[in-house]
Amino acid sequence: MIKRILAIIVGAGIAGGAGFLWYAWYPALPKVAPPQPGQFSAAKIERGRIVAAESYCVECHTRQDIGGGPRLAGDYKMVSPFGAIYSSNITPDPETGIGNWSEEALRRALRYGISRDGSHLLPAFVYDHFTKMTDADISDLYAWIMSQPAVHMTRRPNGFPLSISPRFTLAGWKLLYFRPGVYQPDPKHDAMWNRGAYLAEGAAHCGACHTPRGLLGAEKVPDEMYDGGAVDGWIAPPLNDKNPTPVVWTEDELYDYLRNGVAPLHGPAGGPMSPVAHDFLATVPEEDVHAIAHYFADVDHAAQRVGGDKAALRTAMEQSKRDLAGSVLSTDPDARLYQGACAACHYNAAPMPVLGRPELALNNALWLDEPTNLYLVMLRGLTAEEGQSGVAMPSFYNALSDHDMARIAAYLRRTRTTLPPWTDLDKKAAEARKLVEEPPVNSSH
């Protein structure tokens, strides 16, 4: 009897292993000849450019550190809990890029996370989002990529234990977390909402930064979808109704932020969000940006939550005015430090903040669980190309010590929010400083 049970267990194990190998194995697809000039129409290439811009292909496939690198040639460094990952060369170079990939090979990579040679791709290439893209968009994207200059360049090796082919273990990750399939419109919503959802959940992969991840790196969906995440050392705030700012992210605010890099009430796009607005979404059809804003205004239930905005705005304006009061400045040394370093550019008078003079009481940075984003903006500043076009904030990397930044952060948190004080502010300021490798060149207003 025991032998029979053991035989059944062994047989089941063998069958399960064989089934897993069948699931994990993909054949290599044939190489094709590199694209020829004139192979694709100008209209198709332009449609592909829009898809690429909405997918941020250039951002993640162009080296940013060590002096930068050629566009789309890869070697962009992504820091993960498992080690550094470097993006691939996706130019049409046939040796180091994807010049010998067919359209079918690109479609399989985007739809299933499988390389042309049959190996499983790391989920840092967010095929859990790209799988939602239509065949038409993938075809147009292929035409655009294959029409770009070929660059012969290899990336740095991944510091990641699964960087070897065929990466069968990644198939196990996919079994747990990956559900392939093209986006299906939700009949409960209109065409504009569905267009926004298709872009946000698919090509634009907003959840890749704005959804928290579990121990194995998978997004915590659907339970914590858009609850906020982390990217490049920054905190990506929640995009749903868990966003803590006192003034709601309305459809108009979202559109201005995504299209122009600054929202009148919430302030400028800094850090990783700046190129999203300025380099990519500023170059696509306006209706697509409106659709994304429309979708997220529904996700955050903006229409149901705007009732408190007027009171929150009035409170913010009153506090900004109180910073100038002599009684405050004479009794609060932190207020004096803030007045000397920040208030000249952040003071606002009723009834509305001035565009280009962000009202900190309404900004995400003060309402998050940690002061990380506030510190990084202090340390890095904002160039005239980031945030609101033509308006700069100087770096305070050398002007403020870690303790100075901690004092300002504590002052703003207790005077601009109703939330508990942050803890270990000096220590966290020092940690944020480590993320800014070199003092950036200050820009003047």
C-alpha cells in the first residue's frame, strides 16, 4: 500500500514536472532580415511613435547614468531588491539589438514576456501591462522601432540570479502572477474611460510605479491597485482615493499635470514623473491625455470627494499668510529657517496659489508617510526643463544640512497638515542625500 502511494506521488511529480516544462518551454522564432528604408509608411511610423511615447520606451531603454547613452540602445539601470537590472538594446541593430526580430517576435515579447530566442524575459520589462496592447498598436510600434537608427551597443550584465537563459524559473513566477490578454473594454463605462483604462493599465503601465509590490516583485493587484509604490528612490503616491492630499486630483488637475508638467493646485512634476509629462505625454494626441485623466478621476472618485476642496484651499492660504506674522517668526526658529530658505518662492495669498509658486500644503510630498520626496526635491531642485516649463527651483544640497532639512520638514508637516509628525527626520535626510550622488548645478528663477 505504501509503495503504491509513493508510486502515485512520484508519478504525479513527474507528470507535474513534465507539464511545467511544457508550459515553460517556447521555441526560438526565425531571424528576419533587418528592415529596409521605406518598408513602412510614414503614417504607420507616426502611429508607432505615439505608441512608443505612451509606453515610455525611450526612457527605459536609454542609459541615464555614466554620461547617458544612445537612444533605445538599452543599459538603463533599474534597481530591484534582487540586484541591478539593465534594459536591452531595442534598436534595429541585428547583433546587439532586435534588428533580426520579426513583428511576431515583438508581439510575443510584449504579450507573453518571451524573447525571440524562446527565453523568459524578466518582469522588469512590464509585459504584465504590455500584454493588454492591441495587435494594431504593436504592429505600429514595431514599424517605429525598426525605423530608428541602429546602434551597436551591449548592456551591462544583470546583477540578478535569473539572468541566465532559459530562465525556466520565471515561468513559475508567471504561473503565480501573470495573466496575459488584450484589454477588454468595460461595458459599464464610456469610450473615453475605456481608452484611458487601456492606456493606463496597458502601454503606459501606470501601476508599475504606483502599485505596491510583494516579496517576489509582483504588483499587489487588484486589492492594492494604485495604492502607491516606489521608483528610483522616490515615493510614487496613490492614484486612487487613498491619495492623502486635502484637495482632490480632479480630471482637470490630472490633465494639466500629465500634459504640461504642473497642476495649478498640486504643483509641478518632479523626479521620474517629469519626463513622463514633458518628453512623452506632451507629444501625443490631447484626447489620449484627457482619456487617462478621465479614467483616474474616476479611480480616485474625484466627483464624490471635491466637496471639501474649498475649505482645504482656504486653510492652506491662511497658513501661508501666517508664516509672515512677526509673532510666529519671533517665537519659532523653524519658521525663521523656512522663511529664509523657502517662503520667498512658496508664499501664496488668497484665493488661489500662483502657478509657478507651489502651495506646499496641497502637495503630495507633505502628506505621504515618509518625507522622501520632500527631501529629494530640496536636494536636487527642479530645472527649468522639469515641472512647470521655464520655472526652476535651485538645489539646496550644499545650502542646507541634514538637520536643516529635518527642521523644515518638521515645521511644514506640523503647520501644513493634520497628520502625525514624521520620525527620524535627520536620519532620513542623510539617507535621501545618498540618493543624490552629486550636487546638481543650480538653476536661477
